[in-house]
Amino acid sequence: VSLLWWQGGADATSPSTADVYLTKLLSVSELMRRDRGAGLGWHIAGLTISAEQEPSYPGYATVRAAMTTHCNNGAGYQFIDTDGLPIQVDGLHAERPKTSFVGRTYIQQLRANGVL
């Protein structure tokens, strides 16, 4: 069983919500592992915003750092880097090429890990 986590935009809108993002992410992942077992694979798609929208998301860097920190902690989490991929005019949500990239990368990571 594997999970693709692609979330964090709302948390990036405020420094106060961004500051607790890692704590919440750790809590959710621990609860999921308890429920689904240690074999649950996590793949976290990185939050990406446009440079124009960055002032509207003052917690962006904090949320993005929490995602990469969580993936680098050696607990079997894999990060999908979405930087440089097209995003919609709202500066946050993915356009089709980005969603296709995330889906393909997720499948490639599952194959590499022997899940598929």
C-alpha cells in the first residue's frame, strides 16, 4: 500500500499554520502507519507556488522545508520535486503537465521500490 501526499497550500498562507505543518505531517504519517502498518509507502509531492504568488503564501518556505525534512529523515518517505513545472494562474494549483509528472514519478518510485 502506498500513499501520495500532495497538500500544504492552505498551510502556507500563514506563518502560524506553516510553523505547525511539520508537527501535523508527522502526526498524520504516524497515525497512518499505525493504522496501515510499517509497510505503507509515503510519497510527498512538493508544494510549489509561482514567484508572483509567493507574497500571498508567507509560510511557503516553512511548509516546503517541512516536506523535504520529513522525506530526508530516513523513514521511507520519498519526495517528488515539482519545482519548475507549470502551475495555474492562481499561482498554486497544478496544470495538467504537472499533475501528469507527479503521477508518472509516483508510479516510477513505486516500481523502483518493488510495489508495482
